[in-house]
Amino acid sequence: MSSFRRVFTSSVGTKLLIGLTGLALFAYLILHLAGNLLIFFGQETFNEYSHKLISNPLVVPVEIGLLLIFLLHVYKAIINWMGNQAARPVRYEKTEWAGHKSRKSVSSVTMIWTGLMTLLFVVVHLKQFRFGAWYEIGSPPIRDLYRTETELFTAPAWVAVYVLCVILVGFHLRHGISSAFQSIGADHPVYTKRLVVWGTAFAILIGGGFAIIPIWVYLTR
Amino acid sequence: MTLDSRTPGGPLPGKWDRHRFESKLVNPANRRKFTVIIVGTGLAGASAASSLGELGYNVKSFCIHDSPRRAHSIAAQGGINAAKNYQNDGDSIQRLFHDTVKGGDYRSREANVYRLAQLSVNIIDQCVAQGVPFAREYGGLLDNRSFGGAQVSRTFYARGQTGQQLLLGAYQSMMRQVEKRSVSLFANREMLDLVVVSGQARGIICRNLITGEIERHAGHAVLLCTGGYGTAYYLSTNAVNSNVTAAWRAHKRGAFFANPCYTQIHPTCIPVSGTHQSKLTLMSESLRNDGRVWVPKKNGDKRPPQQIPEEDRDYYLERRYPSFGNLVPRDVASRNAKVVCDEGRGVGESGLAVYLDFGDAIKRLGEDVIRTRYGNLFDMYRKITDEDPYRSPMRIYPAIHYTMGGLWVDYNLMSTIAGLHVLGEANFSDHGANRLGASALMQGLADGYFVIPYTLANYLGGTAFPVVTTDHDAFRDASDTVQGRIDKLLNARGKETPRQLHRRLGQLLWDYVGMARNDAGLGKALAEISKLRDEFWQNVSVPGPANNLNKNLEYAGRVADYLEFAEVLTVDALHRTESCGGHFREESQTPDGEALRDDANFSYVAAWEFKGVTAKPELHKEPLDFEYVKPSQRSYK
Amino acid sequence: MRITLKVWRQSGPAKAGTLVEYAADNVSADMSFLEMLDLVNEGLIARGEDPIAFDSDCREGICGACGFLIDGLPHGPVRGSTVCQLHMRSFSDGDTLVLEPWRAKAFPLVKDLVVDRSAFDRIIQAGGYTSINVGGARDANSILIGKDTVEQAMDSAACIACGACVAACKNASAALFTAAKITHLSLLPQGQVERYTRVVRMVDRHDDEGFGSCSNEGECEAVCPKEIPITNIARMNREYLKATLMRGR
């Protein structure tokens, strides 16, 4: 077996790929959040930032790269989940969480579901923003993303959907971050233990950070 | 029949070299033409399978467990001896040899023991190369601890799990050969008969424990590595599946059983707590390095141990044996525990226990040092007894632990049936009447890694083998015998469970053929055993199917064999009117209560020939000559 | 003490199974869990019924033969313990306990609480050793190994292959078992020669046997009777990464 195929198909390789792509997506989310938070600085700043971003010639290749990473993450995660379901064809009559040092949590047992919800959300989200209503402002005219966003979040239903979805993303990250480091082989005697704590902190930060925007927009418009 | 030990001539240190040179060899290309059946996958069996597999023989390995790694060698705790003299404290092959012969109370074969001491050195090298994580010192060198019966530190250890690590080393080597297809693994198989064709062991009959199928396996030689018979006593430190069946059925086919009365009673076990108990748990002998054994001076002193002041305590081992103190050999330590308990000074609810106290050691070294040395043993003690040995002393009592007796073998480890070799605890060879701590692992691995590859080649290379397949009449007969016995068990349909009957047998043996034996008791035991055997066959209940996993059926078969075997055990104990090692005969003791050997009359190996279940076995003697270690009254004072 | 047991009874791999209720009376707190089961079986045998099949051998927590779920927890509620070392004092009078076998595709059921764990042997067979033949070893003290290193290796080597890790894992993964052996050997100088071939061969075999992938939850560590930590799995992952991506195995 070639080493590429081995990494792509084996249990450890699969987790390795899910972990690496997951970490890349995590890094992207940090940047994305940082950009989005500029909305607090007003329409002008936010639009300027968004214009700089989309007028960069590298944005399309980066977007394609990001998409591939995302799709690989989704594909490997689904295949992995199906394989894992098959590994226990007969279920237990009674199950209990072990507790103690176990990191099993609501977020860890729902990874596939929060993941799939995120997938759905990303599709909707791209449709509404990346490919959503195109308003222009100023001269020379640049995209008024601020307006697209504030229009959307005047609808309480969409605010609720977005808040719910980013909280699910937070749940996904709650297990995902530390899990990814475990998958790529981080086992430092001291730092590994902190990974779980930091992973949770980042999950709250990202989930909360994204959630606050639609709420703020809704409340201030 | 005269027993020929086939010990090579010449001076002791050169015997093994000389023998290896004089042994026949098998050409590498011819080795795969020989099928070697190995029964058991403990230290002896797994090491033999791996070394013979490496050499290119076609090996078939059988075990009763679901995996070869579960063999009971895994439970050995303390360590393995080797004459490395890494500690620069005066050890040598000569000294290990000497200690072992003396520890065995001058009832072992000198040449075997010397070979064992020589090979001990290679075992450590081999195991370290396999990746066995033996304890190390800070500088990276191997660490040693001392063990009972020796005044040097020559015991290598891996925490309290030495047996586990050595077995896993051997198991892994063996699995490497399984992957290479030189060893075929037959797990979940119980050997139920030996097939002998024209005087040669040519195969085995076994039961597939999962399907119930009776299988026939043919080969050119059979190696029994099936361990000891300690569970004859029901309660022992042995695993609950350990049994004498394979050895016993081989005995019934003509292999002599040697010195069955030499049973080792280990001094440091967790005491019996109730009738429900299925086994006893050993606390490694290494605990005696730091623990001090004592009982109250006054009879019936029921104060908690902490409230008994120093002057009211009797550190009886230190008092009676000032030079060895708490590190006297096992038989001496066990017997003394029995003596003080018989005097009424035993502790705990049952009065059948003595204290093993770490108070001084904790004061001297600190709790952390003790935790590093014995942490897992202390945890185990706490789990079982719900008491904390860091705060109050452990309670210990002797329990059946190891059996020095076993099938008789010559210097080549071959029994009285040509081609049937017996390795490890299953044979009688190296420990005489008492085994020193940390020597069992040494013997099992020496036999498997370093002895059998040479002596088996000698046999295979020098023997003519008629063609024998599993269709041979002898296979059919043996297979029918096995089937008949199983049918008989299933059809008994009585009221008593095999466990109840086993427990009764065990109690009988413990009471009359235990730590101290006498003529009247042994006679009584003989009568009772045969009654119990009759009762077994009339009243045993073995429900469940034959063609499926039926652990109760397996168990019933083993108990049935024990009920036959117990008789030769008792007969041997009765005939040996001296005290020696693990066999203490009350009629033969010194004025101060120490075991008194009778070299004039009993300096021989007693090998018993099977004459029928109800007939008295016939005694054959292999005289023991001591050229190098002159027998003296053992003294550890 | 009186305990009610609901035990998974299944007479063979192809047969249907179900939970059957048994009463265990006169249970003493000092009994081990298996001794309590012995007691139940004694009653069944005396009545001519097929006793409950379960594996056990050493009954001191080292052979790894025993193990089943008690109320959904492999080896029961006490940490760092096998069922043979679990005592009835951990339960209360009147408890009802559900006993189930390990469940995994790679551990086919044999009967009642007994499963076939030979997949573990085959994982070891794939590379869990150093490839040295008997006879050629050099002097043991010529290989220096630091005390800390050997202690760490010993922590991993302490695995008893009971299968609780697989049973507890929601993915029925044997990652902890496989990683423990890989870690033991990759820490020691003796294991360096085959370090990278070993990890890929053992992981390949692990997958071929039908075990799932690591969930990174650490349920395995929490139920492991030898308390082997999942840092072993991280090490396995790292070794695998090095072996495949950096060394092209």
C-alpha cells in the first residue's frame, strides 16, 4: 500500500486528516470572526475590510482551497462515522458514560450531527452572503456587505437560526479542537491536559463571538 | 524399568557444553518436515514455540485460553533470578547453583540445576532484547532485588508484574512466528489424551472448547508445558483453569509422575476469608525484603496491631533465623507461620494469619519509596481486603502456590515415553523439594528458549519415525476414550456440582497433605479420596451441551482427573517418611522443630508408574548423587 | 445481600440472545463479582440448567480473561479494576445489575458473556515484537535505558488485553490496545529498528479486524483496569504520521 493511500484510508490516517483539516478550518474561523467583529466599528470600516478581502486576486484560489479542505473534512468525517457504526453492529442494552478522566461530552457524542448541521448552515450562509444580495455604496462603488447583513438580521427568525447554528459550531469545536491535537499526536505531559481547557475556551469564544453579531445587529437596528 | 537420567559425564561445569556437542542435529532444510506439538503457552510453552519456530520446525501450539497470553505465568509477580552478578555482591553461576540445590533441600539433580544456573544469564539478555521493561537504576543499568533463600541480589524484576512482562515477551516472539506461519496456533483447545504409537508420543487428542469437537493432531514429538497441579487443593494462588489433566492423561499413557508430594506453600498470601472464595491471592515474596513478620507474644491477644507495643510482639522469623531473618526460604517461612497459628497466636478473625508489617520500612524509607517498590501489591491488597497496608500491617497466611513435582524427565526433558517432553512447572526437574523465589520463571524460560531446541533436535535427529496419520488406530482409540469420558460426565446427572466436590477434595488435601503431614492423616486421606471419587461419578451434575462452550463440563473433567491424581499425591507423601522442603513429615523433625531429612533412605526421585485408577502405582527410584554440593542439614539460622 | 441480575444469555453466535433475570441470594460483601456469579451458577448447575458462561482465569486482575459490562460500564463501577477484582462491597443490597458482553464486530460473541478476542492476538502478530531470534542477544546491561523511560514503557506494557477499551469506545476502536504496545516498544532502544514498520503494520491490522477509529473521548482510559492513558494513542498517531508522511511507509 502506498503511504498516501494508507493515510487516506486507515483509521489513524483518517483521524489525522480530519484533525488537520479541522484545525485549518478552526484557524479560518478565528480570522473570519476577527473580520466579522469589525461590524462593531460601523458600516464604513466593515465594508472597507470586506472590499479589501474580495478584491484580493488570491481570494478565489484561497476560497477553493478552503472549500477542498472543508469537503475533505466532511467526506472523511462521514466515511469515518459510517465505519464506526459498522464496528459495533449490535448495540448495548444499557450504556453508561465512564466519567473520571473521560472527555466524553454532549459535544463529543454529537460531532456527526453538529457537523452535518454546520454543513447545512454553511450552504445557506454562503448563499446569503458570499452569493447573496449585492448592494453597492460610495464611489468608486464597493460592495455594501453591511447592508446585506443588517437586512438579513432584521428578521428575528434568521437571527435565531444563525445564533443556533453558531452555537452548534461551538459545540463541534468544544470536542473538535482538543480532539484534533490528539489525532495529530500531541501528547505533552503538561500542555496536552490544557488542550481540553483551551479547546473549550476557544469554542465558547468562537461560538459566542459569532452569536453576538446577529443579536447585536437585531437589537441595534 | 530403570530410570536413566541420561546425564552426560565429565565435570559439572562442562556437562551441558559437552552434551550439546554430542547431540544430533537436524539439518535446517529438514526441520520443517518435523511437526512438534506444544501444549500450553506459558513461559515454557511460548518460549519453546518461538525458539523452535525460529529454527524452522513445523510447530503446533495449543492452549486452553482464548489467547496464549493468558497462561498463568502471567501472574508471577516478584522476579526472575540470574547469576549476572551485576551488583558485584559475590554472585556466580556456582553460587546460584549451590543456592538452588540447597534451597531444594538436596532433592534435585545436580546437572540440571547447574545447567539452569548457566542458562539464567542468557535468559536476561534474551528478554531485554525482546523489550521486556525490567526495572532500571538511574544510570540506566538493570536493577536487582533480593529474594528468599539467597544472600545476594540477583533477582530481575518489572514492578510486581515480572511474569506478565516475561510472558508477553515470549508470547510476542511466538506471535511473530505465527505471522511467519512456522507456528500454528490452536487456542481454546484442551488436550485430553496423548497418542502413543509403538512407544513414541505421536499426537494428542483435544477438545475444541468452543465447538465441542474432538480433534486429532499428529506430530513427531509432543511437548507438555501445562504447568502445575496446585489447584488440586481447590484454594491456591493458581488460576482457576490451571489443571493437571494433560499431565495426568500422559501419565495414564505411561509417563511416570515424579515427587508429586513436593508442593510449595507460599508464605505470603492473603488469608482465606470465607467459603465463597474461589482462589487465593499471592502477595509477592519480595515484600519480605522490607516487611517484618510478627505475631503477638501472648495467645489470643486480639488488640488491633497498632495497639500492640513492641515488647509484646514476636518477630519470630528474625528471632529464630537471625542470619536470614524474614528472608528464609518459602517452606521455612510457611511452616513457621503454621506453627505460631497452631499455638493460638494467629491474628485476624480466623486466627489463621500473621502480620507482615511495613511500619518500620515506611519510617526508615518514607511512604513514597515503599509505594514505588510495592505500590501495585498494596493496591491489590486493599482492593481485596478493604484495608490500607500503609496504615496497618498486612495479614498473610501460607497458600498452595507451586508444585515442584511433575512428570519425570531425563536431562533432555524427555519423559518415560519417547518423544514426550515436559517443560516448565509440569516437569519435576530442577527445584527438588522446594523452589526458591524467582526461580520458576527462570526454569520455564531456560527449558523453552535454551534447552529444548538442542535436546529435541537430538531426539528428532536420532529417531526413526514410522508414518503415522490421524487415521491410525491409536488415534481412534484415544479419541473414543475421550469421548466416552465426556459422555459419562454428561450422563451422570447427579445433584452435586463439580465445584462442591472439588472444594471437598481441596479441603481434604489441605488438611492431611498440606503443610504438615503424618502417617495417620495420609492414610485417612487415601481412604477419603477414593470415596469422594466414587461419589463424584455417581452424583456429579454436568448440565449443558457437549457441542458448545461448556465451562462446567471442562471443569468437571479436570476435577475428575484431580480425584485420580490426588491418590498418587497422597501415596507419594505417605511413602516419603522423611521431611524435606515442601514436604514436612511430622514424624521426622529435629528437636527444635525443623524439618529432618533422611538422606540415607530417601535421597532419590520417586517416580510413579500408573497401574490403573484403583490400583496402587508402582514406585521407581532415580538415585540422586551429590558430587559438588554435599547435603547438610539446611540451616538459615 | 440480595442482588438481582439481568444477564445476556445467548447460546451461540448465530442464536438470538436476550436478558434473563436471576436472583443472587446470600451474597457476601467480601465476595468478588465473579465469586457471586459462581454462586449463581452453582444454583443453576444443581438445578440442571446451563450455567452462565463467562471467561476468567487468574482472578487477580492480570490475565485479562475476564470482563463484561455491569450496568453499561466495562468491568463495573470501580476504576482501575477488572471484574475479578471488583468486590460486592461496591454494591448495595437490592441492586439490580445488567450484565452484557463486550460488543464489537471484531469481537464476535461466543456464548453469553464470552466473546472472541483473537483479533488482539492478530494485531500483536502484525508487529508487536522485536524481531530477534533466540541466541543472538547481547549482554543485557550493554543497553542503557533511563529509569524514567523504562517506567513509562512499563506503564504501556502493563496492558492485559482484556478488551474493555473496545467495549467502552463508542466506535469499538482498539486504538488504546494497539497504541499501548506501539508505545511500549517505540520508547525503548530495542524497539527502534522496526519502529516505523511496526506502527503501520499494526494499525493496518487493527483496521482489517473491523475495529473503529479512535473517538478521542478517552472512555477507554477511564475504564482501563490498568489505567493506560490515551496519550499512548497520541503517540501512536504521531508515530504513524512520521512513518507514513515522512518515511513513506
